Amino acid sequence: MVEHTRTLGFRVAFALGLGTMIAAGIFSLSGTAVAQVGSNAVISFVIAAAIAGITAASYSEFASIYAENGGGYLFSSRTFEDDRLLFAVGASLFLGYSATTAFYLATMGEWFHQFIIPHGISIPHGTVAVVTAILLGVLNARGTEESGTFQVFVTGAKVAVLLAFIGGALAYKAPSATVDTFVGGFAKGGPASIVSIAAVAFITFFGFSAIAASAGEIINPKETVPKAIGASIVTVTVLYIFVIVAMMNSPTDPQIIAEQGETAMGKVAADFLGVFGKYLIVAGAIFSMVSASNASILAASGIGSLMGKQGQAPRRFSRIHSDYGTPFWSVVACTGTIVALVVAFIALFPAQGGLGPISLGLEALTGFANLNLLAPLAVVNVALILSRKRFPEMERPLKVPLVPWLPFIGVLANLALITNLPTHGIIAGVAAELVLVAAYLVWGGAPDVDEMISRTVAARAPKTNGGEPDEAVSDEDRFRVLVPVERMYNAPEHVRLAGKIGALRGENPLVQVVNVTQIPEQTTSDDVTDIAEARADRLLDTLAEANLDVDYTVEGHICRSVSFDILNTAREDEADLILMGYPKEHEDIAEAVEYDSPCDVLFVDGFGEESPTLDNVTVGTGGGPHHEAALSLVNELGRSGTDVHVVNVTPGGEGGTAEDLDGTLSELGDVSSVQTHEGRADTVADGLVAAADEHNSVLVIGASRTRLLKRWVFGSTPDRVVSYAKIAGVPVIVCAHPTGVSGRLEDALFPLYRTLRKLRRDRRKETEPSSS
């Protein structure tokens, strides 16, 4: 496989942290802070930065040890063993990142309402945030992300906008007047108010975790990550101080600033820079919030993906989409959470005028987000203390000084900030966490992948010329066909067929043969290890005796779920195609593989030494993704010289529906030799098998699209085809294509579509004039 390459240097890592921190916090909380505590807002932001810096130090030490993606959840999972605690940390971080994004987007929505949407147009609050969240979710699910260069550009643009704002403010008054105004502002607000603002402002500094969460992509992370974290926190703190000084310089009455709330900075910008300056800040604020939201979605989906891999979230969360290369389901879950939070806090239960007695709003959402960030950060600080005790000999390229005292101070500081968060935000956050933990305890989690699967027999190549097995078979940039084998006697023909089909799709394909020994209930893996090794040896000998002209490897796995092993192997080893026997006794395995495979699947039956070859194939007519997969295979065979027969069967009974011949022929434009045949039979399956038998050919069909309404494995037609073909001695290839959510929806709706089309066809025949 191609080795993962780290591509982010210090400049990009620094920009990643800086860009994530410069978001809704500086554009919305600065106005709220100045309105409540005046110049003391500087102290509040410095307190928040100092507390973030303590935890950032713990993050830096862990990142120097575990140079992988995952952040605080990864660090906790490497230190603690209690699954309930680990789930609580992961769920809290997932909620925290999602709520942070909801806060960014809800704030952005308020800027839209204040400065962009005409005041005469009534749009419910939260609408802009929901639409943007869905769009960002789609972009992230489809793999659209900022490159390193673009991240640097985006961050530079944000800083430039802030410098323009600060420059305009400082030019508005003489330096002495600026100093007098700022010093006079310290009279406002007491210690309790200062700490309260610091608690809310903490969200603005959590961007340092984005650097640690991306450690797996950073060059020389053991040095780069700590430097980037420190540099970004210091830089953002300095910028925030100057923004507070600039806000204090405004001639606008503090009461008006307080009324403006999260959009106050736009109002102040108009005082310094006029209309152009106001809209410059508005554009910069919106752009910053969208950019930081995108980064937070990436972080949340990364946490969800890791939780899925470790069995603490639905396993589907860890799956990488075959086309987009993203943790699709984790992104979907994150997007849904963000939308739910916006709807709950902003649309249904705003600060004023919501449903019933519950009042939440943007302030409560800030508290909800900060609670779910501060609580796991306290755990990470504890984890550092415990890690030092449990693993004293572990190499630590970066060591935080004053351990355990500094992390302990970080824990106390985090807890102190939590007590100063908005009460309704804390209540909502605790309630959400309790619900998730209770659900996890009821569910019990899924076993860890490493617990589910053991590759007992590593990949081995066959013996060559009577010597020792080849040490390795190079698989870099080769088309890989995964062939799960249960019955040894089928293995040679399946591997031979996999080699031929693989050769159509790439030069020098590699066939990965896997035999899975299932671990029975109440049995340990050690009890079946010898069996798995013996079966792998027998499989290797069987294939060697067949003298196949194919590059292949043989592996022996043990697993509690055969289908899970097949799918996980296909994903981890990046299989391009799965070829396996048609299900006879284990329909559940075939169903799971067909539905969740990351690549096309070919289910084959009836191939033997005396079977027809791929020089002659028959294919029926039809539609849908599975039929398209069948036509794709037929196209490739046709380009290689195979004779193709297209059969359009009109059923006389209830066994199937006639399809459109022209649609199928249009998909076979690359085939030079196509013969078409019209036929009539009791069922479509009867007609297809009879035609393939007549032409002494292999029959290629697509899996059924009626799976959701029928309880057969592939639906009536493919099952009937295989049953009839076995009697006639016709080999069959059933093609299945990964369909995802849209494909499953099509599966559910296709029977209705087919029925309506049949009625339309029958009605047309009734209205056509008779030919007699």
C-alpha cells in the first residue's frame, strides 16, 4: 500500500491554530466583553489564554509522543482503561466541537440579520446557520477541504482585516487620548464579572487543539506541534488585546455596544472606517466564522471516526467513503448535531420569545460548548499526571515542567471556569452528556476492531520452483482483488477468475486470498488459532497445486464476524474489487458484504475446469447501479475481445418484468461485437439462463434492486438465475455496486417505479392501433 505522507509544516500548522482561534470569539465576544467589564476584558482574555496554555502544554507533550490524529480523545484512550470514561471524553469533545460550530454559525447568522439581510425581510433566526451547516457538511462529506496553502492565505486575510480595524481605531484618537480612555475603562466590572467573561471567552482559544488533532498530517510533529501551539496562542492573545483597546476607543455609547451584542464590532468599525470599514469587518467576520466552522467540523468528524473505530460509536462512523475518501457517516452525524443545536438554542428556545418557559439563546449555547470543551480538557490534564506515573520509561521528546502541579492547576482552572459559565448552558450540557452516557451503557458499545479480528496468518505468497515461500509480493499501485474463500475446492477457479478480471482493470493485478475462521461464542481466539493456521496452509497448498498464472497472497484470519472481517480487510487494504462465492448457507454474510462494501462485489457460482470461459458472455437488459456494474464488467470484457450477447426477455408469467433494450445497448458502446436477442419465457431468469446455455457463455447479471421488499438474498431474479443455471451448468457472475444512502432509497422506490412503468407500457399497447 502507498505510505501515508505528512505534508503540513510549521507555517501551515501555525496558520491552522491561528485561523481556528480567529473566528466568532473575537468578532462577537469582544463587544459583549467591553460592554460588561470595559478594559478589564483584556484581563479576562489573558486569563482564558493562560488556562488554555496550561492544557495546551499537556496537549503538546502528548502530541510529541502520539504523533497521530485524534487530540484529547486519543490521548485519553492511550492512558485510561475505563470505557465509560473514554466514551464520556469522546462524546463531550464531539458535542463541544459541534456546539462550537453551532455558536460560530449562529453568530454569523446574527451578522447576516444585522448587516446583510434587508430589515424588511423576515427570516427566522437560525435559518442562515442551518443552511450553512448543511452546506459545510456536504462539502466535508464529499472531501472538499482547505489545502495548506489556502489555509495560510485565509489566516493572513483574517489577520489583515483585524489589523485594519485596529489601525483605524488607533488613528481615530491621539495616543495619549487612547491611553486615557483605556485606563479609565478599568473602573468597570468586578472580579466575578472578569472571571465570567474569561469562562465564556475560553472558546476563542480552543483552536490550539486543532493543531494536536492534525498531528498525523504534520511534518516532524514532535517539534512542530508544540511550537505551533505556543506561537498561535501568544499571537491570538496579542491580537485580542489590541482589539479590546480599539473597541474602547469607539465614540459609541457603551450601552449601544451592549445592545449590539455579538454584532457590536461591525458598529464600531463604522465609527473608525466608515461604511467601507464596516462591510470589510462584516465580510471578514463571516469569512472567519465559516472557515473556523469548517475546521471544527473536521475535528468533530475525526473524533467520531476514531470512536467508531474503537467501538464507542456506531462502527459505521469509522468507515471511509469509497468515492469521497472521508468518514462520511461521522460527518453526517456531526452536521445533524450542529443543526439540532442551532434549532434548539436559537430557533425553538431563544433567549426571548421561545416555546414554553425554556429560554436558551446564544449565551447558553456558548456555555454548552465551553462546558463540553473544558470538562475533557480537565481529563487530559489528569491523563498527563497518570501517564507520567504509569509509563515512567516512555520517551517524551517534550516534557511539561512542574508535573504534577502544573496540570493540577490546569484542572482547577478548568473547573473554575465551568462554575462561571451561564447556568442554563451548563444544565443543557450536563443533560446531553448524561443522555449519551446512558445510551452507551444500555448499548454496551461495539468490540474494538483489534478485538474482533486477528490476522493469524500474515500474507504469504506461494512456493516458487520448490523453494521457500516468497518473502513479499509488491502491491504498490496494483489493482487489488480480495477473494474470501470458505470452500477450498472453489479457491483455484475463483483466484483464476479474479486474476482475469483484475487484468482487465489494471496491469499485473494482485489477488488477496483470505480464509476467515469464525470464533464461536464463549470461545477465545487462542482456541481457534491452530485451526486458522492449518486452514491457511491447506489453502496455500491447494492453490499451489493448481499452478495458477496469477500473483496472489494467502492470509488466515480469525474473527467473531466473517462479514465484518471481509469488509474491514477490504477497507484497510484498499481493495478495488471483492470476488466471492454466491451465498448458499450464509446469506447474512453476503447481504452485509453487498450492502456495506467499499468497492464493487462479484458473487460467482458454477465455475469449474469444464465451464465456459470469459471469451463469451451473456447479459440481460435492465437498469440501476447494479446493472450498470454488470455492464461495466461486460464493457471491459468486450474491449478485450469477448463476444457479448444481449438478451431481452419478455416474461409470460410473474417472474420478472421486461426491461429496455436500447438503454442497455447505449451503455455498451465500447464493445465491437454485440449480438442482440429477443426471447420469451415464463420468467426472466428462465430466459437468461436458456440464452446463456444456447451460446455456451458466462451469464452476467446485476443484483436485484428490490432487496428491501423481498427477503431473498438478492431478490427473486438473481436467485432464480443461479438456481436454474446450476441445473443447466451455466456459470453466473452477479454484480453489486456500492450504493450508499441514495442507492438504498432507490432500492426502496424502484418497485413502485417499475410498476408504474409497466402500467404505462400496457396502457400504450391498449391504445395502439391493431396491425391487422
